[in-house]
Amino acid sequence: MLEIRNARKDFECGNVMKRTVLDHLSLHLDDGEFVTIIGSNGAGKSTLFNAICGTFLLDEGSIRLDEMNMTMMPEHRRARYIGRVFQDPMRGTAPNMTVEENLSLAHSRSTANPLSFAPTRQEKALFRDRLSEFGMQLEDRMKTKVGLLSGGQRQAVTLLMCTIVTPRLLLLDEHTAALDPGAAAKVMEITRKIVSDGHLTTMMITHNMSAALTTGTRTLMMENGKILFDLSGEQRANMTTETLLDLYSTTTHAKFDNDRMLFEKAGHA
Ligand SMILES: Nc1ncnc2c1ncn2[C@@H]1O[C@H](COP(=O)(O)OP(=O)(O)O)[C@@H](O)[C@H]1O
Ligand SMILES: [Mg+2]
């Protein structure tokens, strides 16, 4: 369960100017909910994730994850409970370590040997098993340095690292946006499997509106640090990219501005 109440964050812009990037935002996620998030550039989507992870403290409001009040908790402690995958495939893994060493490091968080990256025999069997479920032949490359893998393979390894010890919350920030369409589709398929097998409470930012509407059970549209729409059930099931963009325009009297999404719409995906 994630409970964000009245979250406000201002960033300085210039000497005296302040910009409210999270504007009294409230949000409740039940256990196992898979929520997708869309919004124009600069809407505050990544800032919301930073606030949840503790990259900075809120200026106002509170954040709870299950029984924990995280509002004042430092980032490194929150990291024990939260898995996060970024857009950049270089970011989640250590390139000079092998696939199994990276996974072992992530898995060691749950064992008596924190920060250990020499995998035990049982760990190797576990990693091979989990990797083989992806259908990317990664189980045959456990001794390959991660830096030699493709972007899609790296994101798959990062996803497994973030979930090999079950996180209380999984945050995906455009984690397929830097991949070619084939790899992006594959990583999305793996994502859906990991989330559904582990019943993980998940938030996924995406620029792909149709993926947002068809993945998970709920879609948030953010705008100016607020949640503009919170779609679920029948309303979401009946929504298409076009009707959602129309709803956006009539509500905000503006055109949706997400360069990457419009680029893809023009057929350059
Ligand atoms: N650390 C920071 N300092 C100042 N401004 C920031 C910082 N992080 C983000 N911003 C600003 O906050 C706004 C929201 O950014 P972001 O959350 O990254 O948007 P997006 O919805 O595209 O992920 C942007 O205007 C961005 O420039
Ligand atoms: Mg962002």
C-alpha cells in the first residue's frame, strides 16, 4: 500500500522565483495495483518518483509505504523497499561485472552476506531459472559482463535485479523508451510477467499512451504537478489514445505536449 498525502515540492528557478513541481498531490495505491502514468514533458512524473524514493524531502505532505512512514526517511533506507528502473539501460547495472555477479549483489540484500557478489550454487540455479523465463537466452550468458549486453538485455537484467528480492514498490520510469521497438516490446512483456507473478505494487511512467491504457489496471495523467485524470474500470477500458487526448484538450484548453509521444504517433517509432 502506498499513500501519498498532499505532497508539495517547490524548486528554485532563478533567485527569487519558485516553481511548484508537485502541487498538493494525493494518491493511494492498493497492494498489487499496477498503475501507469502519462503526462506532458515537465508534468512532474519523475519528480513524483524522486519524492517517493527520497531524492529530496517534501516541503509539505506525507508518504507512507505499508506500515512505514517514509516522509523523513533517508533515500538509502527507502531503497531497501523500492525497486526503480530508469530509461537509461546503463544506469541499473555494473557494466564490468557479469550478469550473475550483478544479480548476486542484488540478491545479497536478502541474505546474511550484504554486498556479496560471488554467487553461491543455489543462487546460480535461481538466477538461471528466472532468466530462462524471459526467453532472451540470458540464462546462457550468466558469465558475460553486463556491459556487453544489448540495451534490452540490460533492462531485463535490471528488472530482475530490482525484483529478485521482492520490493514493496516497483517504479519504472520510461524504462523502454531508449530501446528499439522490438526490444521495447520484449521488455514490456517481461515487465508484465514479473509484476503479475510477484503481485507487485507498480507504477510505470510511459510516453506510449496505448501501452499506458492497456497495461495494468489504472492510468494517471499528470499535469503541472497534479493528477489531472485517474482512470480505471469501464472508463479506462473504453478510452482510446484519441479520446484521452480530446479529454485532455477540453479540460486544459491546451494541446498535449510530449514530443516523444507525438513523434511516435507520426510513425517514427
Ligand atoms: N532537481 C531539480 N531542480 C530544479 N528543477 C527541477 C529538478 N528536477 C526537476 N525539475 C523541474 O521540475 C519539472 C518537472 O520535471 P520532471 O518531474 O522531470 O518532469 P517529467 O514529467 O517530464 O518527468 C521540470 O520543469 C523540471 O525542469
Ligand atoms: Mg521524466
